[in-house]
Amino acid sequence: MDRTHVFYAFFVMTFVIVSFSKMHRYGEQATDDFARNNEFNHGCIVDYILEGDPVQVELTSAMGSAAIKAAKGIRDVEKDTFDIRADCVNASVDDVKAEIRVHYVVLDSSGWSRTKLVDATRQAGRIYNQCGIHFSDIEVSVVDVDRHYTRVQMDEYFQLVSATRTTAEPHIYFMNQQDVYDSELWGLAYNDGFTRGLTGNRAEFMRKTGMQSLPDKKVMDNIALIVGNHREREDRYYAHRTLGLGVTVAHELFHIYGNCTCHETNRKNFMFAGGGRSRSQITPVQCARALDGIKRIRGYENHRIMTLEEGG
């Protein structure tokens, strides 16, 4: 199944429709010297040249004023796109038991550069590689947004996810500072169980998302939000913040795969409810749960694709 086919399969599930497929904007694969912003990228980046006009969100009659405002704040659903190569973020492991397939969506104003994404993913890889779990190549989409997305609340990120969710695999959104529950919050995951509770109160969910009718909750299944990162390599706190947020990437993915809160009291464990790059321990029980979760979500992806192909 190629990426275009997968996009159209999941496209049926989304409530807010993008004006046309991002795949129409792909040109040829870029050459090695086509490195946007001339940023050092570890040789880990595969660039793609985008063609065509910016992709904006189509407004629908189901959107209330908050949803319309949030949708208009997305100036281009895919300003830039590239892959992070798997061999740059994984350690060498003889027995690879499973692969994490994940899509990154990055707000261009979030402070997350290519170098930071690679550094953070390497840190997340060090945790999962202990279980024989590797990251596959990671597709990254960069979204152009206006100042409306400086502090992101429920209606904004619902519209963002609806407009950019291209496949059923987990998506991680690298955001500006989010105003969710706590101004110091670094990450938030929406797994299957969380979204079931989120949509339990129809009126409240509609109010939070700015919609006038209940939207499809499946759009929010298995996503994570990571806050902005404005530290640079020269900054004394770069390692703590960027590599610490790499632990957060692993942490939020585990909420998705484990379909649970799963917090640990051991401060060195990556599932301790706090940041810091030193929290990189993972237990055999957690490894087994992660492996089961990867299989569960992979089965869900395949089921959705087969169902849609059959007209279900």
C-alpha cells in the first residue's frame, strides 16, 4: 500500500477536509544539498520538493466561530516535508522485534528544528531499543500557522489534527506552548481510552472543539502533543530540554501503546511523571506492553485500510 493510498483511506475518517491531498505536492526527491535553512542535519534527512500552492483547511457548516478561527490560522498544512532516516536514530540491535511507525507534525514556529527532532528521537530510540523496538523512517510535515497558535487550546489542536492526520498510525505534534491543564506541561497523549472519555460528554466536547455537531473522535485517537523547544545547541540547558523532551516522546508514545496512564514511581524510569534526560530506564514488563501495543495499533491500521478498500 503506497503512501497516497494510505492517505485516501484515512481521509474518509477525518471530519475536516483538506482542500487537496498533500501527495499532489510532492515532486522528485531532493538532492543532498537541498537542506532547508542550511541546517546541520546529521546526514539523517531525506528531503522532498513540494510543488503547488499552499494547502489550507476547507471551512464547513459544522464549524462554529472558534473552529473557523482555528482553521483559518493554518496557512499551509504542509509547508515542508522530509523523512528522518531510521539508521540515524536507532542503536544497532541484533534482534529487532518490532518497529515504531510514527508521523511527526511540526509547527514551524514551535522551535523544533530538524537537528532537535533528530536529537530527541535518538534519545527516545535509546529507550525503546533496549526492548528490541526500532523506529522506522519517520515522515515529518511542517505546518505554517499564524500567531493564533502561540498558545494552543482544544479547538486549535483539534482543527490542526483534523487537517493533518494522514494515516492511522500514531502522530506526534510538536507545538507551541499549549494551554491545556498546566502551563508547564511538556506532553499529552490521546490514546483510545482517553478519547472515549473525552467524547463522553457530547456538549462539552463540541464546545471544546468549536464544532456545532459531534465530530468523529477517531481523528484524535493515538496522538501526542509535545510543547515548543526554543533552546539552541549552544544553550547550557539544551541537553536537559531537548534530550529530556526526547524522553517525553518515548513517554507519550508509551501512553498510546500501553493504552493506560502507566506512570511509575521510580524517578529513573522513563514513565515517571516528569521530564529529564536521565529517566531512560525501561523494564521487561514495559517492553512487553509496548510490543503488544505496537501489534494492536498495527492491526487497527490494517483493519481500517482493508475495511475502507472493501467499501466498509
